[in-house]
Amino acid sequence: MVPEIDFTNPHEPFTPIVEALFRSFIEDGSIVIEDQSPDEIILEYKAHLAIMIAEGTELHHVPDHRSTLWQHAESECDNGNPEIALTLYALWIEHVVNGNLTAGFQRKGYDPDVINLLIRRLNIDEKITKLWRAAGFEPLSNADTSLISRIMETRNAFVHYKWKGYDETTDQSHREQLNALLERAHALHDVFRSRENLLLWNGREDEIMNFHREDIKRHAEEAGPFIFGSADGEA
């Protein structure tokens, strides 16, 4: 059976892959947004794709777990599992910070080996302060950096659990502290999104991504489903 992709279907599983490719051109600085119209940005993106196709460029999919980690953290929080939720929030933070630092330094022209070395060698506190600013992002507030450090400390205490017992009063106090931390952790989503949008998207992420999605849909309605191996299905 010949694989078929219908981009008019909002649940098409290939759509996130196409969006990730488009995002990569924006976020690594291959396409500079500035004051370009969405239409101009899409045309430049398609020009990049045409070159890649002509040169037979091999694409390598890099899994992005940020959205999944966030969703699972939120779910565990709603299900009343604060330790698990906080562990997932901490992992989400690490993925977000590393992903943004990679994009920021790519835009500055750093060699991938240098970027990887910086990310591997520095701890989270160094990444969200000095390295964060060096990559070009608007600094995080002292309250946010302190919160992130607290989340990491609490995660580490849970991951390296010592099977220490608590009396009922201490246990209740501990859970209240965890829930208060989770409530503050939730707000970090908008904090990171605002920094990403400003540096990587020139404050226009929603505008550009919505235009990109509509462009894919328009093309799909005109050309029909993409069929592998068929010239008629090419974008």
C-alpha cells in the first residue's frame, strides 16, 4: 500500500514533523524574520527546501520531548502525584534550557561541538544565568532562577530517595511545600515561551506558525493528499 499524507486532516501524524522542520529554519537563524511578511518567510522556507531536495540533503529527525514532558508533568500534578510531577517538570526544564541554548548559539554561528561541550559541562544554574544571557536571551528573573534551582534540588532528593520516614504532621507539611512548588513551576511555561518568542521569533511566533499551517492546508486542498513516490503529491 502506497503511504498517503492528508494535510487537510488536523490529526495527520506527519504534520508535527513538517512543523518541526519549519521551526528549525526559523529558530536556528537560517531564516531571519525581522520585518518580513509571513508570505515572504514561507517563500524563503520553500526556497531552502528546494535546495535541500536538489542537493539530496539527508534529514535527521531529532526527537523533541518538551511538549510530552510538560503534558505528563501536568497530568501527574492533576492526579495527585507531586513527586513524580516535580521530577517531570525538572526534566522538562532541562530539555527547554538545553534546546533554547542550542538554538541561541546556532544563531551566533557557534560550532555544534562547542555548543554540545558547553551544554554538557555546565550545570543548570550556570546555564540559566551566564550562558542564557550569552546565547542572547532576555535574562530570567532572580525569582525564576531561584525557583528552578529549588525544583532541581527537590527532584534530586526524590530521585536519590533515602527511604526516610515522616510523622503525619511532617509529611503533610512536606506535601504542602511540594504543591506550592508545583504551582510556581507551572508558571515557568509562559516564562520560557516569552523568551523563546522574543529572540527566536522576533515576537511573532503565533502569527508565523498560524500562517504556515494555513499555507499547508491551502496547498493540500489544491493538490490533494501527498503520495510517496508521486510527483503530483510534491509540495
